[in-house]
Amino acid sequence: MDVRQILCSAGVCVVLLISTRSLAANVSVGPVATGAGDGSDWSNIAPWSSVPLVRGNVYFLQSGTYGSKVLDTAVAGSTYVSIKKATASAHGAEAGWLDSYGTGTADFGGGASLTITTSYWDIDGVTGGGPGSWQSGHGITFNNAAGNAIDWISIPADPVSNLNLRHCSFTQTGDPTQNATFANVVNQVGSSGLNDSVFEYLYVNNISGLPFFFRFGSGDVFQYNYIGTVCGASSFDVNQHCEVMVHWGMSDVQFRYNYVEHTPSSGGLVKNDAVHGDPGHVSDRFRIYGNVFEGRQDGIPIVCNDGQCANWTIINNTFHDIVGGPFSNGGAYAITNLVAYNNIVFNAWGMIAFFAPYSWYSRLNGSPNNTSCQTGADASQNVCTNCVSGCDTVTETLDPFVSSAGHALEDFRLAGPITEWPGMDVCASIVTCDGQSRYDIDAFGNRRGADGTWDRGALELCSDATSCAGPDAGAGGEGASPGAPDAAATGGGASTVDAADGAASNDSGCGCHAAAGGHAGRLALLALGLGLGRRTRRRPAVAGRGIEAPQRW
């Protein structure tokens, strides 16, 4: 409610309009309470188990072990609830802060999970992930023992949108291949899907289930993620299908700048609607570019298995040491308007691929050593080298990468120029390179063709035979994604922060706080008779605090 007060002094009356709604706040959170337990500072830490999650607030987590929680705060416009790992450089309140609160991780171990039933959540480990830190340094960690089923991020509500999950790791202890239980990272079960969400700088390794299981949704971005050994349950029982990402009918998706180390037997990115029983669902505008897909198992990296796949774009990827693929349709299912350019396939054991123009394709006949294939007719086609039985389109047989034995996307930079592998400027005539779909920029922010030559594969090669560092390239720490051009906020305008206390707001750049409940806290001052006014000083955003804008180019 609003409270009006009239204050008079020396013949001058001032009308105050004060909102009793609280302004957005930074809340200091830990596994257990200290002091008053209200989260006002680090001497009065609020306990995670019972702290109310209020729209507009930023909840800084000290290092420690945390339990499960349901994230169900009612939506208020486009105002987020932000849950962030506290670090030495960004932790909200200063009072009572100890540097030990920032070292280590906020660990959701022992089977702890998050259940999300509403929209507009920002869960951010702040550090770790991406170039230079793919497998380490994540501020928020999820872990449980192999043999225990879990959905670490469960989304049972319908629909949910604007979920940002960043700088988190998901692992199991023990051997996940010794049982048929599933430990999944994100499981979205609603029929309307998960929309306009961002998954970035995640580390997923040694788990028995799927990294991503979605039914439907649109406008989602997956970038700078490391996907290691997954789907252990399907190794234990071949009847257990498991993939890197399975969906029934997602559209307008960006899957870019990821390192997928293992492709499970059921496939990597799979459109599969067989379980749902409706082959009519369409997956439209699935954009896959700038990724490295390793084989190291026996699955096909990209599959359209049931239903209809339309307007899929597969550009500037590197496929290495794969057993099947790199793309396939699992039967007589409709694939329309497939665009595949500037990909590299190196050391393929056997190949099945989309039947599409502008791309090589092949069919597996018998064993991997009896493969027939037909390549593209001109230089715009993809490159397949060391493919058996004459699939090669070039004479190069030496490993062309900096270190294909490595375990990071940057290891798959080209070691030097290879004249037999000319790239093609796809932006000139094939696809539109603007908005989010920046096929002309690699994971490090290098602009393809800037040195006069477009290169194939995940990373652009500069004229000095090294992959140029992008404008913000480096370890996946606090701040924007490496090489990001101009970041745009996810819904509700740009997120800004008050430099005095770090409280987040979504105010389209006005620099003021957004109040809890989605309404701006109002303090209107009207000076009568004197024409007095108060100039509001705009405070700049502070890196590492508030809702950092996802990189949606």
C-alpha cells in the first residue's frame, strides 16, 4: 500500500508518497542461519532452507552444502529472482564478509535438487566453465552417488520460461554404468515446454542419465557447455535409450560453441517423438553451429528420429572420431530445408547422413569397413577426411588440429591453413547472419573471413596460423561470455545494478531499483511553491552482480 504524508516547515509543505513495498535487496544466504538470520549482511546470514525468495532480490550463496528447494515464487512481470554464488569481488553486503565465504562451492550434494514451477529465475555459479575453464572452477555444483535416480533441475510446471542456468557442474561419484537408474540434469515434463531460456558454461560428466530432456519449447540457447561421459544407464542396459539432448518438438533453438566429448549410443542432439506417440510434432529452426562433437562412443551426433524437422541449420562444426553420422534421419521422417555448410569431419569410422543438397552424404552398407559414400560436387561442400572406402574429398591425412587429443573446444583450432579445405561465406548467399544467429562469429569472437579467408570447422583460423583471441576471450569467470558482442537482456529490458549495494533491477536501463513483486518502489517528492527538484544520479551496472545478460547474439 502507499502512504501519503504532508510535512510542513517554514511555510513550505512537501508531499511524500511512500510505498510500503520493499525495494529489491541483496540477501546473504548460507546453509545455516547466523545472527538475526534475516540475510541483511554476512553477520546475519539467512538459512537456505527457509529463506523466502522474493522477486527482484539477489540471493548470494556462501560456500557450503545446500539442500533441495522448490522455486515457486509467483511471477511479477519480467522481474527475476537471482541466486548467485558469492565471490570475493561480488557478494552484496560488505558487513561481516569473510573471504572464506567465497572460496569453494555452493554444493547441492547428496541428492539435493531444485524444482522450478514458475518463470524468471537466474541461477548463476558466477565462475567456471567455457574457454580456459571447461571442467573446473564452477561456483555451484550438483552431485550424487551413482545408482541413485535424480532430476537435478526438475521443471514439472507448464509452461516455464526465462530460466537462466550458468556456471554449474553436474556429476556423480562412483561408476554410473553399473545400474539402470537415471540421473538427469534438466528434465522438463510440461506439455507447453520451456521457453526463452539460457544454459551456458555448464559442466556435465560421469552421469547415468541425460543432460537435457525437453518436451517442447522455443527461443532457448545452449552455449559454452562441456558435455563429457553421460548416459551410463544405457551402457548397463542397451534397452535404456539416452541422449545428450532429446526433445519432442523444440523450435527456434541455438546450440552453439559447445564441446560434446561423448555421443551416447542413442545419439547426441535427438528429435524423438516416438514415446509421445505423435509423429506430427515439428522441430523448426534448430541452429547448430560452432561446436565440436567427439565420437568416442557409438552414437550419431545429430538425429531427426520421429516427426518433422524443418529449417535445421548445421554450419561451422567439427566432428572428430565419430562412429556414425554426423547427421541422420531415423527412418522415413520428413526433413525439409536442411542447410549444412563449412563442417569438418575427421576420422569417421562409418557414416550415415541426411540426404540433402549442399552436403556430402553416405550410407552404411554392412560393416564400417564397407562404406560407400557420395560427396558434394563443389567446394562449398563439407570436408570428410580419413573416411573409409573412398569418402575422402581431400588428400590430407594428418591430424589438422592443434591437439585433437585434448578435451576442450579450443584444442580443435586448425594448426595451420589447409588450402584444400576452402571455406565459404555462408552469410553472402545461404543464411542470414544477424540477430542471434551469428554464423560469422566463432566461440572466441573471431569474425569469420576477417583475414580474407573463411575457414571450415568450429573455429576460425587467423592469418598468423593461430586462433585470434576475441575481445573478451579467456577463462569462464565472472562477466560476459568470451568474445560476446553486445549483450541483450532476457526479457524485461537490460538488467542494471545499483553500485552502492548490488541489488538487481530490470528497468530497461534507468538505473533504479525494481521492487519485489514487480512494481517499482516509488518515492515521489514534490516541492510546492519553491520549484525544488532532485536530480537522480544514474549508477552504472556492476559486473558480476544482478542478472547478467545472457549472450543472445
